[in-house]
Amino acid sequence: MNMPLKNISEIIYVCIQKMSAVLFTEEQLLCSICLEVFMEPVSTPCGHNFCKSCISTHCSRPLLQVNTLFSELVGQLRNRSEEAALKSCLVCLLSYCQRHLLAHESLPSRKTHLLMEPLGQLEERLCSSHHRALELYCRSDQTCLCLLCTVLEHKNHQVVSLREEYDQQQGALESSQAETKSLMEERQKKIRAVQSWLQLSDRHALTETERGERLHKALMDTVQSSQSSLTQEIQEQQRSAHRQAEAWTTQLQQELNELQRRSTELEAMVQLSSTLSEEMKKQKNKRQLDKLKRWAVDVTLDPDTANPWLALSEDLKQVHYGGVKRNIPKNPKRFTDILVVLGKPGFSSGRFYFEVQVKGITEWELGVAKGSISRKRTIKLSPDRGLWVILLRDREYTAWENTPVN
């Protein structure tokens, strides 16, 4: 097939560019010793390549030869790496420096190629299914396509060129950026407003604080002045109260002394009155006793009635608890269940008087009894049973009537 010379030159140029791209893969041009791009590359008889200095260091007498073609490729790689890439072509899958970019753009057939900012890993810009450049964009699936993809997998999808999609997304991005910038400016404006308000608030707070401090100082001065005056007034009132209290105390003490003197005199008079009263009672009792003694009788104890536990004196004037039951003849007059002894002679009428002296005991009964009372069982001390008795129990005297009288 005949082909214009111009087209053949373009094809040769592209092939050389792509071959160079393959030959100049950086991993293939790294020294396996220092892991850097070859410096003065040399080859060993076995066909391996090393930096001259690296292999000389690790091998005492190496058989080396200079690989001219390989050295040129390394030099070209170093020269190209020193020139910064300006653009990447998504069709050629190459990145171009200034010099090569001018050559790329000088070819009419490449003026339609899509150029972008420099990109790495241009091989990834190839379609993984058809190994063609990704020149189109499927909006339905939101993915990049090659020309064959639109005919096969993405048929009837909404497909646009990468430039169109890029322009659209760039426009949307710029719109979003503009909106974001506007929102940022609005927020910054609000922040400045808030900061301005905060500054005003701080100044107002400072002013109010100073004003409050002045007011507080004035109030404290007033309070201290009032407190000083009040303290002086209270102290003066206290001194006056002390003087008044001392005067009252002196007067009351004088009155108390006078009352104590009068109380002492009254107590003496009361004591005298009590003494006179006791003396009068004694005189009265003596007169009454003298009257009673007109009916005095001589009473002795009747041994026939005495309980066996009671001991009588020889003159039959005294009786006490003997502690031992006496062995005495039985007598129907004798009390057996209660400690009782009767006096004699008995009396059936008239008046009579006798005295009894009690010593050494704290409980006793004394009285008169009918001659007919029971002698052989316990009896109740009451007039109903023929007994008129006075007794001492728990330091208390009791007179037995039908109802006991203390």
C-alpha cells in the first residue's frame, strides 16, 4: 500500500517515540548494586550491566566492556529527566518537554490530540480491553472509553469526548468553586462581623466592669463610713447600757440585802412561832395526857394466849420474838397461827388507858381485841373480825378500820 511521505514520517516519528518510551523504562536502567540510574554503564561477559564504580568495588579483576548503545540510552534518559514535562498527550500516551511539545504540535494530524497537564503512568490511560487510548467518556456509566468501547459494551450510551466532559466538569467545578468562594467570603464577612461585635462586647464589658468597680468602691466607702458610725453608736449605746445596768444592779443589790435582812428576821419569827406552837402543843398534849391518865390501868401479858414463838419476861411486862418455838402446854386461848399475845385483865366497858413502848423492831401491830376472836387460824385485822389495830409498815403508821386509815 502506497502512503504519502508525510504520513510515513509521522508514523516513523511516533514509532520512535514509543520505542524510546519502552526502552527508557527507569526500572530497566537501574544498577542492581546501587539501585540508581547507571553511571558509566559497563557490561560483564555474562551480559549483565552495572555502574563501573559499583562492579569495580565488588569484583577485584572484572572483565568489562563499554556498552555504547546502552550508554547512549542512559544518557538520553538522564537528559530527558532533566527537562521538565509540560504536557501529556492522551492519544500518544507520552509526556513532552518544551522542545518535543513543539515538534508534536507541528504535525497537522496531532493538532486534535487531547493534551493535559503532565501525568504519570500514561499506560493506565489505555483501555484495558482494547489497548486503545481512552478518548471518550460514558456519562451513563461514568467511565472513560476508547472508540471501540462505544461500539461494543457502551452501545447507545450517552458518550461525549473527554474534552467536552472535561470542559463541562471543569465548568461545574469552577461554578462550585465560585459558589464555595462566595460562601467562604460570606462566612468570612460574618466572622469579621462577629469579631467586630465581640470587640464591641469586650469594650462594653470593660466599660461596665470599670463602672461596676467604681460603683463598688463608692458603695464600699459608704458602707465602711456607715459601719464606722454605726459601730461608734452601738459602742456608745453599750456603754450607756452598762452604766444603766450597773446602777440597776447596785439598787437591786441594796433591795436584795434589805429583803435578806427582813427574811432573816421573818425566819427567826417563824422559828419562834414554831417553837411556841410546839410548846403549846406539848402543853396541850400534856394536859390531855394528864386527863387520860385518870383512867390508867395496870396491864400484864397473858402467857396462856402467847404464841409459842414469843418469849415473855418474868414480870409479864415485855415480849419479843424468841426465834425458837417453845415447848409449852396446849391451851384453847393460845394463838397458834399468828404472833399475838393478849394483855390482862380484860375489860367489858368503861374507859381505860395504858402505854406501850416499842424498841428495836420496824414492824409491829398494837390494839384491842374481842375475847371471842379466833385463836387457831390467820385472821384479818379489821373491826369486823373483832380487832381494832394500829400498825407500822415501811415507816408508815396505819389504823385499821373497815377501811385502813393512814
